[in-house]
Amino acid sequence: MLSRHLPILDWGRRYSRATLGADLMAALIVTIMLIPQSLAYALLAGMPPEAGLYASIVPIMLYALFGTSNALAVGPVAVVSLMTAAAVGNVAAAGTAGYAVAALTLAGMSGAMLLALGLFRLGFIANFLSHPVIAGFITASGILIATSQFGLILGIRTEGDTLVALLGSLVSGLPGLSPMTLAIGAAATGFLYWVRKGMKPALRRLGLGPRLSDVITRAGPVLAVVATTLLAWGFGLDAAGVAVVGPVPAALPPFTLPSFDPALIRDLAVPALLISIIGFVESVSVAQTLAAKKRERIRPDQELIGLGAANLGAAFTGGFPVTGGFARSVVNFDAGAATPAAGAFTALGLAVAALFFTPHIHYLPKATLAATIIVAVLSLVDLSILRRAWNYSRADFAAVAATILVTLGAGVEAGVSAGVGLSVLLHLWKTSRPHVAEVGIVPGTQHFRNILRHKVETAPHLVSLRVDESLYFANARFLEDYILERVTGDPAVRHVVLLCSAVNEIDMSALDSLEAINARLKTMGITLHLSEVKGPVMDRLERSSFLGALSGRVFLSHWEAVAALRAGQGALPPRR
Amino acid sequence: MLSRHLPILDWGRRYSRATLGADLMAALIVTIMLIPQSLAYALLAGMPPEAGLYASIVPIMLYALFGTSNALAVGPVAVVSLMTAAAVGNVAAAGTAGYAVAALTLAGMSGAMLLALGLFRLGFIANFLSHPVIAGFITASGILIATSQFGLILGIRTEGDTLVALLGSLVSGLPGLSPMTLAIGAAATGFLYWVRKGMKPALRRLGLGPRLSDVITRAGPVLAVVATTLLAWGFGLDAAGVAVVGPVPAALPPFTLPSFDPALIRDLAVPALLISIIGFVESVSVAQTLAAKKRERIRPDQELIGLGAANLGAAFTGGFPVTGGFARSVVNFDAGAATPAAGAFTALGLAVAALFFTPHIHYLPKATLAATIIVAVLSLVDLSILRRAWNYSRADFAAVAATILVTLGAGVEAGVSAGVGLSVLLHLWKTSRPHVAEVGIVPGTQHFRNILRHKVETAPHLVSLRVDESLYFANARFLEDYILERVTGDPAVRHVVLLCSAVNEIDMSALDSLEAINARLKTMGITLHLSEVKGPVMDRLERSSFLGALSGRVFLSHWEAVAALRAGQGALPPRR
């Protein structure tokens, strides 16, 4: 039980010198990568840059204690940082003390929710988020993030949660464009793009080994940070209008307290839930993909606990909401991370950075951090999902399109909610009109097939219907309508037999409908029968009064039903 | 097309003298029954009594033009009146002009929504309301209504939308109890209860014919109205503290205008939608039951149009939201109503009542009307639904219990919303963990059965899984977890075959999951195959890139799959 919820007791016992070496190497590479990223995502979330480092130290350590993935790297990520900015921006002004407290509170609430979902094994509520909704949401978020950061590269202050608002503030800010900022921002973006696409091949062509090329490539963003910081410091570019990060305290993460103000908690409840679920879904899918590569398993319910602990940690140490990041986890995995200890070592590395590195980033241009984010999020933007969804199914396309449009047009919360609502609605709509086939017998066999597709034998007084869906509230009324429609125009009908081989469930609404169908058919002088009812479904029916009221019989096989009812030509007395 | 949306063109053409006679007789009986009911439900909705008559005149006529049921009687009903009082009470104080305008607006919005749902054939959204939720809601509403009317019988003013608030105001009002009101109210309640249960048999014992006994019984409530009005008038009981209806104008329905204030419309949007859907569901189920008795059909989408027109009519003629009532429709049917013209004649009867009868109800005690309502709604209260649901399924029980508790504890809107939300959630939860059976071959046959239930043959390198549910977003992740869990602990596995005979749909989320499963199994050296994929599902898969990436094959039958993979002992090269 204890080692179920504290996986470290399991892998810690088997920890060896070889795994230590692998973990240390992975931690070094991830630390180098995380320093600029953490600073950048803090800015995106509207927080001071050091909060990004703080959000990566204690949370990573707590995840290492409770998480089940050996490769997942936890910390601030782009989409969750954007959602944080949107949620906290609604309750406090950026830069104020209230803003930081609200961000801590959001992290604390998200942590508590994740923990509760994990302890009560409610991870299935993440199922509400269909893949098209997630894909559409991430693409739209990427567009929103890139647009907002584009302002920092131009030296223009952007505002707003929607694409229209962001573009509007970009256009209206154009007269105040800072050419020097643009020069630095464009150069950094170009360089980082080259780092991502062309640096490694170039280093290999220069004769460097694959391992070394890889490490240098990972350090690329740090090169950009160092170079632009030196430029800004050397030439005093902050006086020339280039926004720089400014003074950053050199300290370990502080002890902080989230707010317990009920009004604030009420305002942040929905965003906290959405952040929790989106973060969990993202994180689990990365963790599962990486675990499968080594034929390992993660436990989703325990992942909820790990992420919950990480977010609670962020709330008490000056951070903001965190989750498992895709890019950094892949880097961690590729660099050979063997256990969650790699994460703990990364946290130590970042703690060293927070103590000794922070004084040197005073002159780091914000445009460089914006460039880091833009290059990272553009890989998230994938509009091809629209085409793929269109080709595959109109319902999925509608869900993707609605999510993208509403996210861009009305913000992240509205976007996710619209996508989830629409996909549930479409699912209910689809299953509310199940495929019902009228079947007849294939001559010379005991097989029944659709009368519209096959040459089959039927009898005028006997209607055989195969329902290809479980019967539940969404389609209960449909079946009523369908059967009554079928028999009212056909005075010859004496028997209706429902072939239930594809019915995995009959809920109480469907039971009520069956009772209504039975009663209405009875008043018309028509007998209702069932055939091939599955065991668990039959168990339930036996606990209700339906079988007592049923005008006809329940047949083991449809063949038996038709044989009996044909022989009797409708005169068969009901038997139970 | 025209006669599709104007059913009167159809039945009007076939109208005969015989149907005229039947319709007139039914109209007479229903008119007598509706006069006290309409006044009472107006009071329940917080409206002046004449509004109840107005809400029964033009709306009935419009329904007769557009509706498809020959027996449905439209007008104010208990549950919808309660919902109206709750919704309008939130935006205006009872008795003010603003209250009446808000009620008109609510009727107008509900009418417009019903009309839109009908024209766009969106009636399926009523499927969101499962039968347990409706049953629970009606029972809880009946309790709320009876409690509030109990105050009128005691002569105590009750306030509040919840059971606690109503009981609280009853208790705190007890010192002001009016003994004379209680005497009249208790007598009226007792008499009406006897009318309902014992009057008809008593009349038959006196030797009256069944038809005459029936008509006199229907007129029972009118007798109570006349007797208590005469009492109150003769003894001047209004001076003794008995609340009476007071002056009522003698007039035909006035022309009124709903409000188009955006703030009011926003406030009433959710209640209007709930009232529309609850009213529609109730109405359609009554109409279908009665139609089936004569082997007739109603058209649900056209019913939406008929009810929408009726509510729009109510909005412009001094009414409030209306729908098809259960009791009055049954009376209409039993009295022999043959066409919707019976409704039109009822409307004429009520118009005559509004013109000539209203001056005489000045001294009608409100306690008499309260008694009418209490006797009517107590038949709606059916707590046995809790027991039946508990016996049948825990999920349905949870939905009923939540609906009843939240309706009683937090009001009608919260109750319906909680019930709908919970049943959708429970449905997703149930289908998110579908039944997956590992199957093996029954020796000597080509049949595959669950290895846990039957003695079957399996091969260690081959896992056959039968999924008993459509694959969609709610269970996509479950399947990923299930399959990875199954294979990670078993190094012998080389092939996984999914038997898809019960899979009626694979949506894009499930497709993504299948792709992830395929890729993860591939990295483990395991091949994924499908078998018995249904035609429409296969059509979709062929439009995606999945089949190209699939490491294994798609087999027509599971038998074929097992035969091929056993023969190759895992060495079979993938073929497509």
C-alpha cells in the first residue's frame, strides 16, 4: 500500500551506481535546457522570471517521490502557463502582489484537485477531453501564445485573451515599435530556429561526435541567452528601449502561502479544474509514450497524485501551475534518465542556478525569452488536424473546429468548455439514433440479415428488429418512435421481436421505454418478444417488473423465436 | 410540406358531423375541469387568476392548428407553473407589473426555443433527460408544490424555492394561522380527494349511468368552487381573514407584449430552455400514450412546433408558459375527443368563462384553489421510483436520488441540471470502462469465448481481445491502459488481435489511441491485428492513415486470424 503511493520505495531500493551515472548526465542536459525555458514560461504566465525557476525545483522533487514515470520532466509548460495568465488575469492585475498570490492559489487548488482525483481514482473524467478537442485546443493555444510573444519581439505591449484583442493591440502599438528590440528578437528567433533544425547536422559535418553535438544543441538556447544578455549589457540597450528582465533575487525558493479567500477560490475553481485536466492529459500521454519504449508501465491514478503533489509544492514555494512537459521529457529520456532521481538532480541544478545565476540575467532581453517561446510553441501548432478530422468524420471535425474557433475568439476556458460540451453532445446525438436493421432469414440457414442488403425471407405478421447499440436514455425515445412508426402503418403485424445481440446495456430509461412499447403494442394487438438477450442484461431485467408485463416471450436465439412464431402464425399463447 | 407543418389541413378535410359531436362533448367536459385548474395554476405561478384562463385560450387554439395529437390538452400545468414561479421570482417581485412581463417573456422565449428545436429537428436534445431524472424531478416538484399550497390552506404566507425555506416559513408563520381558512381548505381538500377516489362508485351505487357519473365527477371541483365561494360571500369570510381571489376583470385575453430587454432575456435563458424541454418531454409522452391507444402516430418534431406556437400565443395574450397536461389530456381522450378541434372548442368555452364567469369568483377562497392543486399534485409524488431504481441499477438510483435531493434542497433549475449532468457523467463513466474479454477457441469449433468463463484453448504468444463497446473518446484511454497492462508483464506475447464484432463506431480519439497502441506495441516487438471489423467502421479506417501504419493485418474473421498467426507461430510477416 505504501509503496503503491510512494513508488520511490520501489525504485529507490534497486538504485545502483550505473543508474546514478545515467541520471546525473540526463539531469545536466535537462537543467541547461530548462533555465531559459523556465524564465520564459514565467513571463508568459505573467509572473516574475525567478518564479519559473522556483516552479521547477520543489515540484520536480515531489514528483520524483510520487510519480511513476522514469522520464517525465515536470515544470512550467506553455499551454498551462497561458491558461494561468488567462485565469489569474481575470482576478488580479499583472505585476501586483495579488497576482502572484492568485497564481499560488491556482497551483494549490489544481494540486488539491489532482490529488483528490488520484486518491478517489477519478482519472476517468479526463476522458471527457476527446483527442480532437485536445489537438484543437493546443493548436489554438500555440497561435495565441505566439501572437502574444510576437509583441515582445516588436517591443509592443500586447493585451487580451483572444486573437482579435491581441492582434488589435499589436496593430495599435505599431507606432511605438522598438527597432532595437526587433533586431535582437528576430536574430534570436532565427538563431533558435536554426538550433532546432540545422545545428546538429552542422556540428556533425564539423566532425563532432553525435553525443557532443547533441549536448551543444541542447545548450543552444543558453548561447542565445548569454549572447543577447552580453550585448544588452555591453551597449546599454535597456536605455535604448530594449525591455530587459531587470533585477532578480539570488535565492532558493521562498516559503509562500496560497490564499484561502472563498471568493477567490470560487473564481478560480473552473480554471483550476481545466488546468488540472489538461495538464494531466498532456502529461500522461507523454509518460505513456516514453514508458512504452522500454516496455514499462505508468499508473495513471498515481500520476494524478504525483502531479497533485508537484502543484501543491509550487503553491508553497513561490511557483505557479506545473505539469509534465513534452519536449523536456523527451530530452530527459533521450539523455538516458533511468529513474525519477534524474528529476531530483535537475531540481538541484536549478536550485544552484537560482542561487548563483540569477544576478547575471538582469540584462537578459525579454525578446530573447519570447523567441524561445515562439520557436517552442510553433511546433505545437498543427492545423492539419482539421483536414484529418474532416476526412475521418464530420462530428470530430465539428469538435476540432469549434475548439479552435472558440479558443481563438473567446479565450482558453471557453474553448475547452465548448469543445467538451460539443463532443459530449455529438456523442449523445450519434448514439441517440442507433442503427436498427429489420432482419429476415437467409434461405437454408439460421442466419438473419438486414432485409435491405440481403435476399432474405420474412413473414408479414412478424417483424424482426436488430438494434446495434446499447439501449440507454439517449436513444430510448428513438426506439419508441421507430417501432411505433414501423407498425402503425402495417395492419398485418402481429409480433415484434427485438434481437438484442448487440445490446450491452439496458438502463432504466430504456426499460421504461420498453415497457411503454410493450403496453402500446398490446393495445394494438401486437405481441412484443426479445431474443438473444445477454446474461448481465437479463439479470437486470429479472430484477424489474418488465418480464412479468411482457406480452410475449424471451427467446434464447432469434432462430428459435422465428420458428416458434411462424409455426403458431401469430396464435401462439404468451408463455413465461 | 404545408400540410406537414399545418396538420389541420389534413384532418380538417376529413372533418364530419360525427367527429363534431364527439369533439363538442369532450370540449364541454374539459372546459368544466379546466376552469378551477387554470385559476389555481395561475396562482401557483404567481400570476393573477385570470392569467390562467388567458393561458388556456389562444395557446389551445394555436396548438389545434399546429399540433399532431388528437387528444392533447394544452394549458398551464403544475410543474411548469412551479418552474415559472421560480424563474420569474428571481427577476421580479410577485404581484408587480414587472413580474407579469417577465412571465410573458419567459413564455415567448420558451415558444421561440420550441419552435426553433422543431424547425431544425433538434428534438433529440430532450434525450438528455433520462427517465429517472424526469421521475425524480416530478416527484420533488410535487412535494414542493404541495408544501407551498399547504400554506394557503393554513392561511400562512410561504416563501422560498426550496423545501427547507418553505417549511421554515410555514413554521414561523404558524402563530398567524387562520382557523377559518383552515376549515375551508381542509373541507375542500377532503371533498376533492373523495371526488377523485369515491364519488364515481358512489354515484353508480345511486343508480346513475356510467356516462353521467363521469360528467358529474369531472364537475366535482366546480362544485367545491361554487360551494366555498357562496360560503365566503354569504358569511363575509374575507373580513374574517379568509384570503379570496378578489376582483377579476371580465374580458377576453388582452393583447400583450413580452419584453425584449437583453438583460432579462439573459437571466431567463436557462430557465426557458429547461421549461421548454421538461414541458416537451411531458407532453410528448402523454400524446404518444394516447395516440397508441388508437394505433395513431404523433410526430415529435411537429409537436415542438405546436407547443412553440402555443407558448408564443401565451406570450402575446397575457398568459405564461404552457404545455400539454397529463390529467386533462386523459379526460379529453376518455370523453371522446376525435380531433384537435376539441381543443379549439375548449378554448371557446374558456373564452365564454373569461367573459361571463370571472365577476362571480371575487369571493372564491384561495384555499379552495390550493386544495385543487394539492389533490392534483399528490398523484405526481411517487417515491417508489427510488426503490425501483435501487433494485434495477445503482447508476439510475444515483441519478434519481440526486435529482430529488437537489430539487428539494436547491430548487427546480438546480435539480434538473444536477440530474442531467449526473446521468451524462455516469453514462460516460460506464462506457469508459467497457467489458473487454480475453477469448480463446472452444475446442473443436470455430467459436471464441471468454477464457475466464469457458474451457478454451489459447496460445501463449497470441492474445485475443474482444471489446464489447463502441470505441470513442470516453473509453479510448481505457483501451490503451488495458492492452499495455496486459502485455507488459508477459514477455511471451508476440501478437495482439482485437476482435471488433461489437464495435459499432471508432471515433477519432479511439483512432488516435489505436495508433498509439500500435506504435507502443511495435516498440515492444508485438504486432497488432484487427478482426471482424464492421463495414462502416472499415470504410472510415480506410480514409485514415491507420491501416498503413498498422503493424499487423485486418482479418475478415477471428478464426482466420488465429489460424494464420498460429501457423506462423509469430513469425508471420505483416501483409496488407
